Amino acid sequence: MGCDIPVLHLPGPTPLTSSPPVFERTPNLIIDAYRKSRDFLRAVDIDGPGVYCDPADAARFAPH
């Protein structure tokens, strides 16, 4: 993944602490994910092919 083109992996919302069928927090999760993605896109410096992600997610995308 990302060998030939840049791939942007956007950060998601803060992990859920409530039951998934409970939708009361949906608006807050959407706002949280939007803000994290917006901040990531403002800060990312694309310099050729590769996977670009939040540093907290970097270990998931490291070559094995």
C-alpha cells in the first residue's frame, strides 16, 4: 500500500466508551473525526509515495 502513490490515512474519532447501538454520541464523534482529519490534512507534508497517517497510527502501517 502506498508503493506507487501517496495514500492518506485519516484519523478517526476517539475510541468509543459506550455501546455501539447507542447513537447519542454520534454528533460528537462526527465532530471529533472531522476536526482530527482537518488538522491532519493541514499539517501533512506529502513528499512522494507512501502511507501518510497520524503518528499514533504509524506502527500499524510500518513495513513488516
